[in-house]
Amino acid sequence: MPRVYIGRLSYHVREKDIQRFFSGYGKLLEVDLKNGYGFVEFEDTRDADDAVYELNGKELCGERVMVEHARGPRRDRDGYGGGGYYGGGRSNH
């Protein structure tokens, strides 16, 4: 599935803000927010292309965001970053 990276996010951005920002660009399958950035997974590649082209540099919650195609393979939430910790690896708790 096509994934889009969204960077320079305000730390106040919530999933509903992202969904609203990308509304009109096709069906979103997943929104994965981190601190200051996130990923959006689209159902259709053409919708992801349109979103990148139209939304890069637009303002969201007071910040001019960067929107581009995600690079590299998708990482599962528990397979990298330990649910938000820097440094990667799996948590054995």
C-alpha cells in the first residue's frame, strides 16, 4: 500500500487533524503519528501521488508541513522504535 511521510508537524496535531487534512484525497487505511512527523497509508497510489503534489508545503495547525512519499520498507510498530523510543529494537517487557 502507498505510504506518505508527513513532517514538520506541530506537536499538538492529532489523528483527526491528519484525517481532515487529507480528506478529499482518497481512502486512508492508517494514520501513524510520532513526535513531529507521521505516516499516512492510502488505499490507492494515485491518491497518495495527488496528496503529495497538492499538500506539500501547506499549513496544518500553524505549521508548514512537508508531505512526500515514504522511503524504504514499512516498519511494524513493535519492530522498530519500541513504540516511540529512539534507538530501535524490540521491548522485552
